Amino acid sequence: MSKDIRIKRGLSLNLKGEAEKELLEAPRSSTYAIKPPDFHTVVPKTVVKEGAKVLAGDEIFFSKYTGEVRFTSPVSGTIKEIKRGAKRKIMEIIIEADPEDSYREFGKMDASATGPEQVRARILESGCGAFINQRPYDIIADPKDSPKAIFISAVSTAPLAADKGFIIKDKVDAFQEGVNALRKLTDGLVHLSVDESSAAYLKDIKGVELHHVKGPHPAGNVGVQIHKIDPINIGERVWVVAPEDVAIIGNVFLTGRFIADRTIAVTGSEAKNRKYFKTKIGANVTDLIGEVSEDIRIISGSVLTGQKLSNHQYVGFFDNEVTLIPEGNNYRMFGWLPFTYNNIHSNSRTSLSWMSSKKFTPTTNLNGEERALVVTGEMEKVLPMDIYPMQLVKACLAGDIEKMESLGIYEVAPEDFALVEYVNTSKIEIQEVIRLGLDLMITEVG
């Protein structure tokens, strides 16, 4: 039986550059990379050295503080370089790929007919534990925890977001097996949220509580869905897995191999070939989009939450999207005057563009400098959660743990505040503020 969730508050940004529903095989990158900073709070301990040969599925590093969580190679090849940053922090592990992948064989396993401990062990040894995130804190889940529920969101509402239904349509069998495996990891329910696109392929998935979600962004955010379906209380844990990652987990059981396929939508007004590309996790972004000029911003992920890339860098571990938009390196003459520019989006209707139905081309220009954080009511209009966003942001800035707890810090992740950051006139990096608040909670509360 399915349930409907209707979100009213939020904001759907109508941006130019959506990817066409056509799947192409991306050129095989000569190098791939796993980036430990993609896994927040994970301190990597490498088990390979430069020059070592690895199979797809071989362990590359593990988490220092939760040693059961292993991170494995998406391709077979040779460890080309271990890049380090300040204080010798590992930033990238670059693998020079073989022409074709050779796999470590874990052996096939029927998840439904196998005990929870064996399923858990298989997920961890294959590297699939890296796909399971935990709420609160939005970090890699600790396998020793017992989550009260597991959530999978197959809803796409972010601007220019990859269509999760299109991504998963040819992976339904693997997705079902992945669900069978995840059910063994919790005594609670596995919640699956779908929209019109993904429901066409996932409506008959067994072993899940199905939810039909409608509404503007951030309706697709799993944090919003958790808030509406089964809110998190102090001391509780909820696990979150993305749909394509569920299919990768399922393939480990169906084939006995870690098949790190990743479908990436190339989007944005500056993208020349806006299509979906089948590649591997950690692919070189230049093999997807070619060389681009310095006047174009390459984003691994969404325009609201993604990370900036340069040519020849690598797509993020969890990202299904690469977005190209113009850099905001030009000055708008008299840009401060209302109604001067009608080709940009304005949430406060200071531009006549609100009267038009055309799609807009965003840039990275902030259109102003950081200023005082004042009460305007604009944050509450785009955050469909029963919390006070302004007060929570201020509590995070002040490091007030007691207020953060009472204002709902356990229920949020930085991505839930992406729209809040977009509409807020203070120009403050609110997602970063929430991340710092969550990190303080990890340190002080655990």
C-alpha cells in the first residue's frame, strides 16, 4: 500500500540546460579517483601503495574509527598516485585503469535466504558500506548501529537534477535484490519514495513502504521525507541509500562482483552534449564534457549543493550529475536597481522575470557581499520542515548545543538548507554553517 506526501513550501527553479533522456556510453577514462573528502568524518587508512595492482572490488582504504567500513576500487588497474594535502591529508587516490575491468569475486548470495550478519558482512567487504549514510549528521553509517528505518528517495526535484526513474529503469532486478539485502539490516521499515517518473519502474518493488511524493524542491530531499514520515529523535539512527547505489548493492549479491556503474547526467546552459552517460564511479570529468574554458563553472552535482571542479578532475563518489554554468565574473551595471534585469530569477520579484515562464541561466555571481543576518521570513517559505531555520542557523553560528538540539539539528543536513541559502539576502554560506553545527554535535554529543 502506498502513501501520498504533498509538499507545499519550497521553490522549483526553472533553469536552462536539462539533460535529454538519452543514455550514451561514456569513453573509458584512463584514470579514476576515489576522494576521501567525499566521505565526511572518515579518516582513511590506506592498504595499498603507489604502483600496486588492484581488481575492481579490491580494498583501497578503510575508515580509521570504524574499521569495518571499507572503500574499494571501482575499476581494475594500477594505483597511480596518492595525492595528499595539508598535514598529509589524503585528497585523492588515483587509479590508472586497465582497458577492461577484472573483478574480485565475492561469490553470489541470495540476500532473502541469508542471515543478517552474513548480509552485513558481504556489504562491508565489497565496499558497499560506503553507500549507506546515516541521519543524524549526514555521515557514513556506523555498521555497529541498528537503524530504526532505512530510506531510499527516488524523487528528483532539485534544479536540473538527473531523473532517477530514467537512471534506474534498466536496473530494477538489481534494485529489488538491494532492497532484499537492506531489509536484513534493520528491524524497522525500508521506505521508498517515488515520483511520477520513478514510480513507473519501482511501484512493484517488494519489501518496502512506498510513498508517492509531490511538490516543489526540496520535496525530493530524503531529509524532508524522513521529517514527514518518521522523524528522528535524540539517540535514534536512520540510514539513507541512493537508488542507483541500492542497485550496486543488489549486483554484489546477484553477480558476486562490485560493479561500480554510475549514470551521470550532463546538464547546464553551457553543456554542449546534454545527455546521460554510463561510466564508473570516480570518472574523469573531462571524458564526459571535454575541455571547457575558465569562463565556465564545472560542478560535480547540483547547482545548489555540488562541488566545483576543474578540467581533468574527478566526479564525486555520490554524484549523478555534472552541471556547467557561466562563471559570475562580470559586473552588472546598475544591477542593484529593481526591474533593471529581467532575464534572471528573483525570488523576491525585484525583477520582472517572475511574470515570464521562460527558463533562466544562472551564474555564480552572488550579486552582493555578505551582510547582516536579519529576520525576513524568507527562509521559512522554502523549508517544508517544522523547524525555525533562522534560529537554528544562529544557534549553529553561536555553537549553542542545547538550542541546536531543541531547534531540530538532528533532523537536518546541509542539503536541506540549500534553498534557504539561495533565497537568503545575507549571502551567508548557510550550508557550511549547518555542516559546522553538525560537526560540533558529533564532537560533543556523538
